[in-house]
Amino acid sequence: MKSITQIQAEHDTKNLISSFISVIGLGQLSRRINFKRHSTIPLTAIITWLFEVTFSRRSLYRAQPSQLFSSRTVRNVLNDGRINWQKLLCLVTIKMTSILTPFIDKRRRLALIVDDTLIE
């Protein structure tokens, strides 16, 4: 019975990640951050896999391998100096604030805090 719940939770997580990526429009944003690869692997597939690995509390080395690419491919993409990751983060933030603004009371200030500290 536990395995069924775990499989359902993993399926729900994958659905949430894919819907988040489609709402943000990561496919269009990848062109704006200078993502140009000679392979057929899209950036959305790599980032989706990274989100799945992160939310399953695994590292790149202990994660389930993808059918499309290896973890070495992911490391190469993350270390690619031509990709402007800071611009991607800013574009995603702009998109998220534009989506969330109608749901926030006008009397409140809008703030998005991203904490990337290494403290557990």
C-alpha cells in the first residue's frame, strides 16, 4: 500500500513540475538566455529532470537516469559558460510576479525572496 502512495506522489510531483514549466514558458525563455545546443535535447527536459531530482531529495549522482540524457549531459549544460543563468532567473521571476500580482491585495507590497544559502 505504501508503494502505491509513493508512486502517486511522484506522479503528482511530475505533473506540478510540468505545469509550472509550461506556465512560466521555459521554452520561449531558453532562446532568450542563449541556450544553443547541437543536440536534440531541449532545456525544458533538462530542467524538468533537475526539479524532479531536487524534489526527490537526491543528488545528480544518485538520481534515476533519464531516458533522454545522462547526468554528464546535465553537468555539461549547467557548466556551459554561454548560457546566462542569471538572466533566466530574472526572467522567471518577472513571469512569476506578473502571474501572482492579480492574487495579491493591492494594499500589500510585492516581494519575492529567493534564499540560496547552504545551511540545512
